[in-house]
Amino acid sequence: MLKRLLNLFTSGTKDSAKASISRNSDGAAIIPRDQHTISRKNISSAAIKIIKQLEDAGFAAYLVGGGVRDLLLGGHPKDFDVATNATPDEVKRIFRSARIVGRRFQIVHVRMGREVIEVTTFRGHHDDSSQHAARSEDGMLLRDNVYGTLETDAMRRDFTVNALYYTLKDFSVIDYCDGMSDLKTRTLRMIGDPATRYKEDPVRILRALRFAAKLGFTLEPNTAKPIRELGGLLLNVSDARLFEEVLKLFLNGSATATFALMRDYDLLVHLLPGTDKALKAGDEVGANLIEQCMINTDKRVRSGKTVTPAFIYAALLWPALQQQFKVLSSQMPHTQAWSQAAQNTVNLQLTRTAVPKRFLIPMREIWDLQQRLPSRLGMRALRTLDHPRFRAAYDFLLMREAAGEALDGLGVWWTNYQTANDEEREEMVKNLAKQSPKSASKPRRRRPRKPAAAPGGNE
């Protein structure tokens, strides 16, 4: 499939290609319909309607970004973005369902049916003296509502393969940054000076790794070179935005490759400091567990199954939790050490990325059930089985075993227990007690009853 697509890119002689691809007055290459693989039937009908309505209102509008890139690569993108010369207020006047969002750079979300299409106004070049743009001391853009032309908008995009525009007027692709060539060579190249662009928005560092992993592209050397040195700029990004970006890293179907790149470029120290410390200390089991989680996550995403961030974070922070627990278990009782280790791990992580309570609470439950799963005597196994988070904790247990942690067949026992009937479950617990007589439940001592109060006495 890939070879066929690449052949479509390069079909014909160089002379015929030069003859069919023209340039507009700004110097952009215009790739006609017969020289690319985009078909309107693969484009969101909502995006097409929005583009046509903007054009009918007298504005220019194009499909842009990842949707165009993925269509040219033969994919079926779910998200489509529109770029226009209409300002956010003008877009909102055209579409009743429009909503302006964003502070640093305003964009418009236009709802059509169940779809929400992101509409952005052409960006212009920065002017530090302008009241519409502002930078921090590190060069990070704090406000960026500077509007421009189609050409300046292309130059303001992050990567060349994301700066391709598709027009409905003649169904051509407009290429200002030689993005088509980078698509052919499967290269991810930053537009402009990479170091400057990373400083403007450090999240571009994460986007570079995410796109490289997702697309299977090679990072162009100059694009890759500043990443290690400038990774610390991620600490300037809000913890809420970093949480969303971390989820994007691991929920796009290429989490395994993404995590490997994060380790290669030493970014874990900025995003997951506790885990980074544990892995650098040689926690191979922890590294294997995270890899198992990434593999399972990729399989679920690609098959259309749901993935909860609570489970992903439970795995990502597990090495940090284990390292904390080893230290504290020699200083205090087991249960107290576990609770304190979990709290320390969470507190450290919250200094880097936000983790909403709706994910934080189930993550802690998955961890705590790892302590309960070995306790199966009496009615404990049945009570654990009835816990609402049991299934996630059970899957986590199997990952721990697959990662190489010695758990004495605990995963197999719980697998069999779930499919057994009531009599078989009772027998399994009895056999467990016979194998570990010292762990057998001791008869509870009844507390002596309090003597009845004398008539008229004080209670």
C-alpha cells in the first residue's frame, strides 16, 4: 500500500511533473488533482460545508494540517481543521454554533451535528511591539493573536508536512514549505529555526516525538538536535496543558514507540520525574511493565476499544511507587508505608502534570488492590472480586507478571477463580489455606460484653 502511494507521488517523469506543478504569485507549489491522492469522499462532510459557507460569505478557506497530511498518506483521519482569512468574530457571526476558545491564540470550534471542526484565522509574523503578541523571558509566546495571509500562516505552522493546504475551488494542494517532499522521504522537519520554535511553544517538543512515532517518520537532524537541551522548557507549560499533551502521546495508537523516544531524548525527567529516577536506577521490571502497558494500549486504541488514563498513569508511576515503598517499608508498618509511598508518588507527579481526581482516585484503587489480591482466605477473595475496580486491577496484575515480577502464580489463581462456580471457589480457598497453614484465618476472639448498667446509673 505504501509503495503504491509513493509511486503516485513520483509517477511520471521529472519533466512531466515540472510541467504539471505550477507556482502561485507567493512561490507556493500548486499540486493539481491528478498529482495527489486526496478524494473529497474521504473528507468530513462537516468540514466541506464549513469551507463552502466561508467562501460563500466572501472569505478564503482551506483544509489544513494533519487531515491533509494523513489523507495524502492514504489514511482516514478523524479530525479536520480549517484555515481562513476570516477573524474569529467573523467566523462566529457566520455559524451560530461557533464558540471562540483559547487565550494565547484564539480559535473557533464550529459544531455541525456530532462533529466539531476547528477553524483558525491565518496567523501572521510576530511583532514584539504589537499589543496582540507577547513573549516570556525564555522566548515562549504568551499571546499570539496576530493575523496574516495564507503564506504567513504556512510559515507559522510547526512542521512542513502539517503546512499543506487543500482547496475546494480546484481540488489542488498548496505547498509553501516543500512538505510534499518530506512526505515522500518520511521526514519530520521543523519550519524555521527549531530551537526558536521550541522556545516559542515547548509543547512542540512533545508534538515532534508524537508525530515521529505515529507516522513512523525520521526526525530531521536539525529538528532533533535541540530537544534534549531544551526539554526543561516543558516546565514552563501549565500542568493542565501538559496532562492533555501526555494523554495525546499515549492515546494515538503509537504509545510504545513514543515512550521509547521519550527515553531516548531524556524527557521523562521533566514529565515523570519519579519514574525517570527509578528507571535510571535500574528498575528493569518497572520498565517492562510500562512497555507492556504501552503495547496493550496500542492494541486497544487500534481496535477501537476504550482506554482509561487512570490505568496508563497507574503503570507510568508504578516504578516510582515501588522505589518509594522500598525505602519507607523499612521505616514504618507495611500498610502505612504503602499509603505514604502512594501519596509521595502522587504529590511529586502533581508538581509536573495535573492529574484530575476522576483519574487519580481509580489509579490509587488499582494500586491498593495490588495489595489486596494476594489476600484470598476466608471471604477476602470474594469481596475483592466484587470491587468495582477489580477488572482493571486484575489486568494490571497480569501485566506485572508479564513484566517479570515473581508473584507465585497469583495471576493464574485469579483467572481460574473468576470462571469457577461457588463450590469450586470455596475449594480453591480451602486448598490455599492448606498450602499456607500459618496464614490460615484464626478464630476471632469475641469481645467481652459490657456489663449492663445498673438501674438509674449513668451510661
